[in-house]
Amino acid sequence: MAAKSFRDLRVWQIAEDFCVEVYSITDMFPKHEVFGLTSQLRRSIISVPSNIAEGFGRRFAKEKDQFYHHALGSLYEADTQLGIARRLGYLEESVYGSALARIDECRSTLLKLIQVNRQKFSNH
């Protein structure tokens, strides 16, 4: 069944849920990071579901691909920033491990969407 809205995409749902989790996680960061790592991580992670939604709204598969890859890049940014937060002692290992699992889930689901979308523009 084809998705009628970006909200129907499982990857968008996963990404939005994870975005909300990251906002909660960054609430625990030191206040001196509010304009640093907190802000950067929030911008990266909010870009993931946002780019998935924008890509879904594009007419052509090649345009969709571009936005889906922007989402993937933002996910890699967030992965890196979470690792830095852990190294700085802002995250407990259990929280970091859980976040990595969510990133992996989102990444693998997004890569499947990219693959399906690529098949569409390869066939045309």
C-alpha cells in the first residue's frame, strides 16, 4: 500500500520519535552547551524527519532522493554529536547505547526507502 502522506512512512515516524527523544536527552546537557552542542544536535536531528517529509512532497524521484540523502547526512551528524556528548560525559553509557540503536534503526529504514525510491527513477 502506497503512503498517502509522509506521516504514513515508518521511517518518518521513527525519525520524529527519535527527534523528541533527543530533545529530552539534550535537556540533561550542561547549560553552557545550550548554544553549542545542544543547539547543533537539535538542528541535526530535527532535520531528519523534516527532510524525509520534504522529500516525500517532491514530485520527481531524483528530487526525493536528494532530500532523503540530506536526512541520512543529518543522521550521521547526530551520530557524531552524540558520540562527542558521551566522550564529554554528558551522556550515560545506557542512554548513548539506546540512542545508537535508534540511529541504526532509523538509518536502516531510511536506506530501504532510498533503495525503493532509486528503483523508481532507475526504471524511467
